[in-house]
Amino acid sequence: MVRRFEPEEPRRFKPMYWLMVLLVIVIWVWAFKLYFDRYEYLHPEITWAIPGIDVELVKISGVLLWKEVPLPAPSGGIVAYPQGTGPVRVSRGSVVARITSGNRTSDVKAYQQGYFVAALDGKEQTWRYSEIWPGFQP
């Protein structure tokens, strides 16, 4: 028995075949997505660490004892305190320090009513009540 060579007929575009291939691919992608959606639903990220800050504003009634505000000098020189080194109660605009530099004199005035103390403790704007009264630490 001898096999004869029969030339193949030219291939033609078969839309039904390619439509079925596309349908199989779409169904596979859809099933794959369903599987991972279900997996993520069943395994939530409940222990995932997310950096952040939790801020809660709580209204409390209290009294601000004092607020330290350094008064900067406009220039360098010899400082004199006309009302003393304090603590002294001053009104807004009163001269709390006088700076003499050569033949020039400049005044440092209080910008608001309050108490003036001619000293720096190095803890301006950083002190805490727990450091002032050690027995009341949280």
C-alpha cells in the first residue's frame, strides 16, 4: 500500500473556531478572578501593619497656668531691665528691657499683658506638667 500525496486545501478563516477560543479564554480569566476575589474575601488583612497616627481630640476643662514666650532682642548689647528681672506683671506695650549698643538704645516691649521674667531656663515651649510635679505622672 502506497500513500499518495494529496495537497492540503488552503486554510480559510473559521470564525466559529476563533470565537470558541476567545470564549474559553474569557471563561478562564473570569474563573481565575472569581477564585482570587473569594480568596481575598476569606483571608482579610486583619494583621497588616499600616503606619499612621491616631489622633483623638478630647474636650476637657482645665486652666493654663502660664505660657512661656521668649521676647527676642532686636540687637546685641548691654541689657538693662527698667522694671526689674521679675517676675513682674506688665501691660501690653510696656518696656521690659532696654538694650544699649554703643550710642544707640533700643527697647524691648511686651506684646501682651502678662508676667515678665528676665531669664531663660532652656525649656521654653517644651516643659510638661509631669516634670513640674513628679508625683502626678500618668
